[in-house]
Amino acid sequence: MILEVAILDVISGEENEFELAFSKTQKIISNISGYISYQLQRCMEKQNRYIFLLDW
């Protein structure tokens, strides 16, 4: 298994829009060969920062 990690900084004030748009990507990501699962976690210290974890 491969774990891909990305740190995503979103424009402050647009976090809800980002989360809504990102939730729609599950259909796209899940159809990629090798996909296992993903998580999107919000940072506690910096509200507009997310970590994206993708298992292949």
C-alpha cells in the first residue's frame, strides 16, 4: 500500500465551499486504478488548512 499525503491551504472564509466541492471528488478518485480510500482532515491550529491522505 502507498500513502499519498498533501497539505492543502484554502482561502480563508471559503472552507465550507472547499469541503463541499471536495466531497464531490470521491466519485472521480474512487474510479482511479489502485484506489483504496482517502481522508480529508481539517487542521485544528489553522482553520483553513487540510491534510489529504490517499491510500493506493
